[in-house]
Amino acid sequence: MTLLNLGSFEDQLLIFGGSYGNLQATQALLQVSEKLGIPASHVICNGDCVAYCAQPEETVELIRSSGIKVLMGNCEQSLANGREDCGCGFETGSSCSVLAEDWYPYCAEQLSLDAKRWMGGLPEGLCFDIEGRRFQVVHGGLSAINRFIFASTSTEEKQMEMVLSDADVIIGGHAGLPFGERLGERYWLNSGVIGMPANDGTRDGWYLLLMPNEGKVHCEWHRLSYDARAAQSAMRKLDRFNGYAESLLSGIWPSMDILPDIERNQRGRRLTLESITIPIVNRA
């Protein structure tokens, strides 16, 4: 894994993933960071800038011009290397696989060579320190870029992933559903994504704020409201009206192939998340 060290931070950071070619959600996220006074150097995208939605090239252009930090997701990896599929590891013939056979070639066609070269140069992970705690941001997991890790994924599986890092806190994305869990003295967080809803019957995306304060790091998840109707309209105009386009307004995923039973059973239930406070650690 190519790991970029960002050094130490003393001010709040904003972390998000999964823009998925949703230009309107990406614009809204950057407006939130500006309103909060968070500079681009303190905003991190954990991958999958493009996927399901209508405007991959425009979304990449906006992200690049914003100056935020970006790491490689499986979509960037596949597109940069000219692969035939998105690299999510969907089972052949599954609903997710069939849907990907539509959106992935579209992204590959729409993206410029320059955008694909940029994707190929992105790091696979980012690390930084806050208040004595070491954080590492990945896309899926530490063992694989396309590893799906959910809130219901067993503690044992998460701990096996964490053995591969010396970080106190791992922040992932990819799975599309935000959560936070303490694992002994360490933590696994998922930032959520902004380009698709969280399968909870609302149109909102999610992002994560890390806020240092008095020797602690306060981790807080927030909903992202944006013009989902405009995002759907863009898909319709570009002949991209499919299950994902419907999901933008319904808040329900077109397929649940990747979801464990617990997350399947939460479909359509409005998601709520409690914040997590991580105490300082003395590494001296």
C-alpha cells in the first residue's frame, strides 16, 4: 500500500467518500467545508470519486481544482489501469454486477486520459496524527482496497485488518454506510459517502468531522443535504436513468447484494449515529 503521511493536525478535518460522479453532492460538500472554515488541506476524500452518477469528468475536475486530499478507491484503480470492471468484487450475475456493466463503461468512456492518469497517481492510504493519536485513512480495508467492512462485520475480522496497521484509528469508506466502533484501545470508523443515500429512505449523504479539543478528538457524523433532484435530472438528460437514479430520490439502494443480514434489515429506516470521543494518548 502506498501510504502518504500528512503530518500532524491541530484543527478539525472533514472526511468523506463516494462522490460517485454526483456533481451536485460534491459541490454541496465543498460548500459545507467552506462554511465551516475548513481549508482544502484539511479535507480528505477516501476514494470512488466516480461511479453511478452522470457527471464523472466534471466531478473529477471539481475535486482536483478544489485542492483537497484524495486517495485511490477501487474505481480509480480500475479506471487508471484500463480494467474491464470496477474492481468491487461483485459476484457475476448479481444485481450489483449487472448494474456495474452499465455505469462502469460509461465512466471509462467519459473520463479524459488526464483524469485517469491523475487517478493512477493517487496514494492508497493517508496517515496523520491528532492529539497523539495516529489515524490512517483507507478506501475499503487494509488487506484489500475493495474490502467491504460494515458495522455488523465481526470484531475479529476488524481486528485482523487492524493488525496490518500501527494506527490507533482506521477510517474507511467503500461500503457506503457510516459507522464508528471502539475495538479495545483502537477504533474503526467509516465516513459514509456523499454521492448516494445510506439506504435509509432519505436523500442525504454522510461525511465525518474530526474535531480536536482539550486533549481529545471528537468524531461526529453529519448528513449532507443537496439538490438530489438536479442530480437525478442530470442522469435523465444523459440517458443514465436507472436504479441508481431512482435511489437518489427514494433513498433506497437498487440492490443489497453486498449487505450482511443486519444491514439488509435496516433498509428504509432513518439512520442515526452517535459521536465518538477518542482520548489523547501519550507516545513518549
